[in-house]
Amino acid sequence: MKIILVGASGTIGKAVDKELSARHEIVRVNRTSGDLQVDLSDPKSIERLYQETGAFDALVCTAGKVHFGAFDDFTPEKYAIGLDNKLMGQVNLVTFGLKHIRGGGSFTLTSGLLNDDPIREGVSAAMVNGGLEGFVHGAAIVMPRGLRINLVSPTVVEESLPVFGPFFRGVKPVPVSDAALGYAKSVEGAQTGRVYRIGWSRDQ
Ligand SMILES: NC(=O)c1ccc[n+]([C@@H]2O[C@H](COP(=O)([O-])OP(=O)(O)OC[C@H]3O[C@@H](n4cnc5c(N)ncnc54)[C@H](OP(=O)(O)O)[C@@H]3O)[C@@H](O)[C@H]2O)c1
């Protein structure tokens, strides 16, 4: 398969690259490096990306920024970071990608646990992750040409603890290679409309 990996240089993206590159062709896309560049917050940049990639079999996105901060410091501009980047950036990858993806292909997006397991600084992340779940459930039932769409929702990964550890006290991390398996299942399996929760469950 020809797989476009947006966020390939990131912590999760590198693990997904390692998992999938043994079996597939990977087109690595980042904001500033890689085979191609895109700015998720700019719809025109996403349209341009697909002019450059041409036809493909799967799109995996492991990129998406949100603002973290105290609830009473949030402003419309701070909410807009997550909405424009992690939510609409990934929605627009699907919207524009539909014209270029081959029949039977798949889209795999990334959320996280904070909509079900919230933290103080994570109100925007919770909102965006919930929006992504709704989008994936809604889109899966109307995908044309046998196309599939799934969401991977990892818990915090061990490799990110130096940065995110203080936000996630009491949360058991998983190795990022575990998170990568969710993407392999989505791309190489047959399911659609699923949320693959990696390292956590809604019962916790
Ligand atoms: N790490 C975790 O423990 C964890 C757990 C659950 C969910 N998540 C979610 O998973 C996603 C990736 O997390 P991560 O820790 O792997 O991130 P990361 O290491 O910071 O990597 C981010 C990646 O996204 C790219 N990127 C940044 N801004 C972009 C933009 N505007 N347009 C396109 N690409 C952009 C970066 O490219 P450049 O290097 O060129 O900027 C990089 O490849 C995030 O949405 C995060 O919320 C992470």
C-alpha cells in the first residue's frame, strides 16, 4: 500500500512509521520536514498536499495540536488552536483526501483519552477528541467506494512522559510501539467506524 503519514516525525508518528514501513510504501509528511510538508490548520495547504501525493491507499494522521491550560484562562483564540488544527485539520484531510484515495482505502485519525478521562488543563483536548469520535462514527456509515475510517485513542505513551508526565499522574503509560499497533489494525484490517483505545478503557 502507499500510505501517507502526516506527523511522521513525531513521537507516535515515528513508531507508526517503524511498524508500517516494513510492509508498505510510506510518504512522510510533517509541518517542517519529511518528503512533503503540510500545515493542518490551513485547508489550502491540505489541498496542495494531495496534488503532490497523487493517488494513495491509506492516510494516517498522528499530528494535531491543542492548547493546554487553566480553564479560566481559555479564550476563543486558545480554543481555536485545537479546533483549527487537531479537529478540522484531520477532518479536512478526509474531506480533501476523498478525491484522491483509491477504492477500498482507509483513513486513520488520532484523538486521545482526555474526553473520557479528563485532566484540569485539558478542556480543549477533551472537546476536540469528542468531536473526532463523532466525526469518525458519522463518516464511517457514508464512506463511498468501500472506504474505511477509524480513530486511534492512545493513553499517554512512555516516550512522552518527560513532557506530559506532570499532567498524567496516576495514569499508566504504554510504550509507543503499543500505540502503533492500533494504526496497523486500522490500516491493514477490515473494520470501520471504530475507536481503538490503546492502554486504557472507558471502565477505568
Ligand atoms: N504523545 C502522547 O502520549 C499522546 C497520547 C495520546 C494522544 N496523542 C496525540 O497524538 C498526536 C501526536 O502526538 P505526539 O506526541 O506524537 O506529537 P509530537 O511528537 O509533538 O509530533 C507532532 C507531529 O505533528 C507535526 N505537526 C505539528 N504541527 C503541525 C501542523 N500544523 N500541520 C501538520 N503537521 C504538524 C510535527 O511536524 P514538525 O516536527 O515538522 O513540526 C510532528 O511530526 C497529538 O494530537 C496528541 O494529542 C499523543
